[in-house]
Amino acid sequence: MLQRRARVFIFSTALMPESPAPIKMVLRMSALIPDEGQIMSTPWATGMMATSIEEPTRLLLSLTGAILSCGGWVLYRSCNDIGKVTMLFEFERQACVEIYALLAAAGVELSRGDHIWFTELCQCTRDNRQDCDTEIASVELEIQTLPAKTVSVSQASRAM
């Protein structure tokens, strides 16, 4: 059985970009440039794809509030007219079970590989609590929802 592993990036480079580049580019570039003398502080970083039938702006607001209430940090968030919600957030590994649960409770349907990633993260955190409790996990989440026009048309048809 093949499992997708999390990509590693250098946390200090991601926080202090040297050039005015989008945050996605900084994360991807820093993943490719290892610094031999530096201990990596964020070995759990990944990009996730998901789907949801929730309304995009409501989903974005509820996920933001839930992540913040679990002690996470929302670094970037957006939604567009075609129903794509994008978030970049981080959290301490000790909150991984809560973050995983809030994604499921919000109606976000992760791919199989992303479920495996979260399961590995939760198991590793539980088994090595002393060593990795305060480490940071970073997730770039893209959720495809129904476009706003489709949602408003379906709500109007239900009202009739």
C-alpha cells in the first residue's frame, strides 16, 4: 500500500520571505531548499484537496472560527465565485485531533490520502507526545464547493 508523505519545508524561510512572492510560492520554494545546519521545526506540512456541499462564504467563516478556537492560526483565506475556498492554516500538533474533527464537522470531505495524512499525524503525535507536542503542522487546504449561483437557485427551488 502506498501512502503519501507530508512535504517538508523550512519554517523560518516561510515566515520571512526575502522577495515579495505569494505565500504558496514561498512554501514550495523553501521545501526544495534544505539547509544542512538547521533543525526543521515543521516536518508536518501538506496541501489538501477536499469537497463540500456547504455555501462557500459560510464554510470559510465557520472553518476560520473553528480553527482559531482550537488555537490554530489562519494565515490566508479566500473564496471565489466558482465555489473554490482556499485556506492556509497552522496549528500545534497537540490539537491535531480537534482540527481533524472540526473539518469533518464542517462538512469538508477530504480525499483518501488526506485522511491517511491526518491519521498518521494523530497517531504519531499520540505515540510521541513528549517529543512533538509543540511542533507546528501546516495545511494548505483547497475546497471545491457548489458555486454561489447554484446554491441560491437550489435554495429558491426548495422554498417553492
